[in-house]
Amino acid sequence: ETGVTQTPRHLVMGMTNKKSLKCEQHLGHNAMYWYKQSAKKPLELMFVYNFKEQTENNSVPSRFSPECPNSSHLFLHLHTLQPEDSALYLCASSQEEGGVDEQFFGPGTRLTVL
Amino acid sequence: GQNIDQPTEMTATEGAIVQINCTYQTSGFNGLFWYQQHAGEAPTFLSYNVLDGLEEKGRFSSFLSRSKGYSYLLLKELQMKDSASYLCAVRDSNYQLIWGAGTKLIIKP
């Protein structure tokens, strides 16, 4: 048990659908991250929240919209996605952004866009 | 640009030793991480190096040479459960993590 949970574990959606991914961490951390993991490619950092404030948006298309209501919860809202957005979406947390501590990852949501 | 290189795939035999290399070119250096990721599961932290030298943790060891931009992960007494992907990541001068694409390790009986 890593202390970071993600739901759903699998999601299939059409290009016109709206869905949300949820992440929750039970570690008392202050930083949370969304990553995209595609086959045989490095992890791509999408968004970072530190103490509930967004500190990083790595040129992510607006069809991905993050939300962080508190330090324990992180959402990724999805709207009019493209087939190339199919990937594993990982959530992670750490004590704080920029610290020396490692990141703890959730199991991911496997997203398929039809 | 920033770059992390590691082999795409390696094969080793149960009970043997394997070394997974990672070379990096980044803007600054504030530590190097190794993570293990089993298929369909979350990456889990294995080791952290910020100073040159070898860090040993049970069957796993990690080495760092900052002057060469090089690290390796050494796995001893390989077990079938060690079959996984191993991810190398470097923290740059902005404390951003730059990730390699991972090395898929296949263990054969």
C-alpha cells in the first residue's frame, strides 16, 4: 500500500465525453503531481500543486483541467480528448515540491480514448 | 535540452547479477533516483544518490559519478519478482525531476 489511491483504475471514453480522474493521498504530503506515462516514453510531468497552489503546468492542452481542493485530493478533468491522449495517468505526492524527499505514486488510471 | 538515457530492455538469469546503466545531461544536478515499476503497478522508490559513490541497500546498490553524468543500479541474486521496469530520474537545478524512459528487465529461470 503506497498511501496514494487513484480512481478509476481503468477508463474508456469517447472523444466527446467528459470524465474526471481522482487521486487521494493519505501521507500528509503537501505536493501532488499528475504524470502521463506512454509506452516506452519517459514520464511526462503535467501539473504540480504545492500547498494547494498550482506551481507547474507543462504546456498541457486545455482539454486537461486539474483541480486541487485540498492537500489530500487532486482531480484531473477530461474533456474532448484525442486518441493520442490514451495512456497511463499517474498521480504522485511528496512532502513538498522541490524537497529532497522521494515521490510516492498511485497505481494509475489506464485511459483509452476511442 | 535535458536527456536521460537508459537501455530499453535487458535480460538476465535468476540468481545472477545485472547492472542497469543511466547517463544524463541536465541543467544542474540535485540528486538521482531509481524507481521500480511492475507491469500495471505504481513506480516505487528504490534509491537516491546525491554524492558520488555507492549506496547499498540489501540486494540492490546504486552508484553515482557526477563528473561523468552516470549512474548504475546493481541487482544481485536476481529473483523472478525482480522482473520489472527500472526508471532513472534526475532532479535538475530547478528541482524538477527529469525521467528516463525506463529499462524493462526480464528474468529467466
